[in-house]
Amino acid sequence: MDNKFYSDILEKAPFGYALQKVILNDDGDIDDCEYIEINDSFEKLTGLNKTQVIGKRATEVFPNVKGSDFDWISHYGNTAINRVESEFEQYLEDTGRWYKVKIYSPKKYYVITFFIDISNEIKEKELFKSTLISIAEGVIAVDLHGNIIMINKTAEKLISCEEENTLHKKVQDVFKIYDKNDEKEITNTILENRSENTDKDNNVVLKTRKCTNVPIVYNISPIKDDKGILYGRVISFRDITDKVAKEKEIVYINHHDSLTGAYNRNFFNEKIKSIDIEENLPISIIMGDINGLKLTNDAFGHLMGDKLLIAASNTLKNSCRTQDMIIRWGGDEFIVLLPKTKEKDAEKIIKRTKEECKKEDIGIINVSISLGFSTKKNNNEDIMRTITNAEEMMYKIKMFESKSQKSETLKIIMDTLYQKSTQDAEHSKNVSEICKAIGIAMKLSEKEIHELELLGNMHDIGKISISENILNKSDKLNEEEWNKVKKHSEVGYHIISSSNDLAFLGNYILAHHEWYDGSGYPKGLKGKKIPLMSRILSIADAYDAMISDRPYRKAFTKNEAVKEIIKYSGKQFDPNLGKIFVDKVVKTLNSQ
């Protein structure tokens, strides 16, 4: 076959072809290359026709090659002079395309170029690489020997390193991961599985160059060529610090009381089986109940009650050992689980708690906890029975302790009220005496008269919930302030009702601002539906209020006050009691 046959094949070949001759300058150095032949594919791949190329210098055809990083002319010239061949990838700014190029020299000073367009392939590679570099996960690519061939910015940041300091290093020297349970480094084993994907998402930490531990999850995937032959691995990993923190927070919330920080019933239900085992015997249980919580809530509000709960929980924590488990059992109840604790040691903890209670207070309220205990000694005993026994003991003790604690709290409430409003101290004393005088005039029993005295002293206890500014305001109360004042009879009812000894006064205090015609508060009771004691108190309360100075007005004279009682009898006051008061009691009071 003649040369024309081969020339035609080359002309129609699907790859670009060019024959160039090296041009030397006067000093014999490589100056440029001149195009002698190109084929049709050259035209298609570059967008240039033969008249624009043949006979022209390379720097004329592609002017931008002079400024490129790749010294294209020298490379081609050296190939032509030294009769060598090479293969490389080249970007031509003039065409905006990437080419895979193979060149060789058929004879000295001549070079033949074969090339194909690989722009799409390069774009895919660059896109893939830029994606790996920019994604939020750390990515490290290694060869079969564990040498790092690529690391992205996220991985550098997580490891606290820079790419130039890690490329070609062993992955074991850079990517150090440990099993956080036994602190054993596992980096050396992560590449053992060389064919399948490996996922790990539990108990793994990455030790950074700054010696900090970062919890991570990681995945290892094989890199294979188009024939399925493995030639590397990709390790992807991400920081799960936030996830771990969130999981810890969820576990904490599920297992702890949100107010006191003590363990909750959910924790007890989950853990009791693992605690109630023979090796933990004897297991002691302390049951505690806060004294006066309801009374504190009613008198000073739930914020003060919350403070009391927190203080009680802290008292138990300060009194117990680190291995003891303090659990908020109910509204005002706590239990303490004491594994491997004998009865005498449980008693020591109770004694310590009592001592701590004496030191702990929240403002004017002292912390008081009634405590009982029981000990499980044999494995066949039911732990719930132990809890019940501790609870029964606690309630027996509470019968004595709670009574004195409530009395003390009631005294504190009254003292606090009198500090806020000195006039209320004198008013309570006067109302008590007037109630007693009315009871005597009605020929009530000594028991009833004594109850009236107590009622007079305690009737305004609910004013503890009213601010000092309102109690001592010199101007007329606005609607909002008046509504707060009107609540004091209900608050007083709740406070007194929490005391077994004084609970009988509750309904009397609740109704002492009801009016005989039904226009009073809080329930709008009418006539004889208002308790007798409340009707008596209503007159005594109103009379003393009228004859006493108030921040917003001067005192009435006693005669003026009596006229008001008469005027409002049948409306605000029981008319029969009003008559008894005017006819029999006023003279007695005036003579004192």
C-alpha cells in the first residue's frame, strides 16, 4: 500500500494530529515550532482551519502559550531534538479546552502530536474534587500502602493540620482514632478490610494534633478502577460533637428531675433491676418528705416552693455519698438508694441530713425533711416492700415533725406580714378582741369564743401574698390592685387549711368578705349560708378598720363607725348580729 493510503487514514482519524518542525534562533536555542501538517480532527478539536495553522508558528496559532505555566515550546523542542516521547494533559487557554496529548519525534527537529479532547472528563474530575474539598465531611484518600494522596479542607480542620504537611504521609500518622471505651488506638486496623464498605458510628474519637478528642463517625470505601481492581481507599468522617452532646442532654432529661437535678422515677424504673442484685446487699432505702411545701407555695408562691425543693435536694446531696442515688419520687418526696449500706450507715446519713437542714434555709423558711428508712438484707426480699417500709416509717415521724414545722411556718408568715404592714399587727389583735366580745355577748361556748379569738388573729394571713406597695398605698387602689387584694381570703383559706390544728378556720377565713345580701366575694354567699363565725368576723373586721387610720384616709370616730354598721346591716352585715354588736358590744369596747 502506498503512502497516500496511510495519509488518508491519518486525515480521517478521530484524534487530532499535527506534524511540527522546531525553529531554532541564531544561538541555536529552541525558539518556536512551525506547523507542517494537521488533520481534520485537529480542526474540529481546536476550531481552527488548516489555512490558519499550516505554515504558522505555534505562538502565532496559540498566542497565550507564552504566558502559560507549562513551557510548551521548550517541551516540544526538547522532544524533537532528543528523539523522546511523552504523554501529558494540557490546557490551552486559546481554545478553553483540556487535551490529553502524546508526542514523539520521527526524526530530529520534528515532532508529531496526537491528542484528544478530555475537557468533559477534566470538568467531572474537578467538580468531584471541588465537591470533596468543600463538603462538610472530612475526606482522606489513601493508596494501598496507606499513603495519603488527597485530604480535603474539612479533614485538615478537624485534624488540625495542613495539606502540605500530610500528603504522602502514612494515614496512621495523621488520622489517629481511638475506641473511647478502652482508649485503644484503632487506626492501624481500619484499612484491613480492603474490599467492602466499613461504617463505624459508636464510641470512636479522633485525637487531633492539638491533643483534643473529637467524637466522630467514619466510613471507609474502596477505590477501584474500571476493571474492578482495588487501588486505594477513601476515609470519610464527620464531627458528631453536637450530636453526642444532644444525646447526653436527652439522656439527662430522661433521667433527671428538671427542677432539682435529682434522678427521676424514670431513672429508678430503668435502673432498679441492675441495682437490686445480691452483690449490692444490704440495700438501704431512705424516704424523705419535705415539711411545709404546700404551705410555702400557698403563702409565698410556687417560686419560693421551688426554691424549697431545690434546697431540700441539695441538702440530701450534701449529706449522701457519691455512690448514693437521690431520686425525686413525687411532688415533695425523695428517696435515696443506698447499695451496700447497712442500717447503721443509713442512720448516719439521716443524722447528717438533719444537721444539714439546720444550716439550710431559703430566706425566712428553714428546710425541714421528715426521713424514714428500711434495709433489704436478703435477696428474696422485695425491694418495693423495702420502699414501702421506709415510707411508713417516714409518715410516722412526719406526724410529729410536720406539726411543729407548720406552726413555725405559720408564725413566720404572720411575722412577715406584720413586717410588711405594721398596721395589720395591731388590726389583728383588735379584731381578735372584738370577736371575743361579740362571742361573749352571744353567750357562745368557751370553745367557740376561743375559736373566734384565733380567727381574729389569723383572718388576714392571706395578705402575705399582697405586695408591700399595695398594702401601704396611700392612694386609691386601681382595679388590678384591688383584684389582688380580694384574693387574700382564698390565699388565707389555703394556708390555714394546710395546718391540721387550724384547718377548721379555713372556711371562716374564706367567707369573711361575703356580704349578707350576696354581693360579697369570693363566692357570693348570701344570708345564713355564710358561716356564723364569718358573719361575726365581718363586723369586727369592718369596725376596727373604720376606727383606725389607713394610708388612704383618716380614722372614723367610733360613733361614725357604729352608724356605718347600722346603715349596712341587712346588706353587708347580718342584721341580728349588727344589733347585738351595737346594743351590747360597743359599750363594752368603749369602756375598755
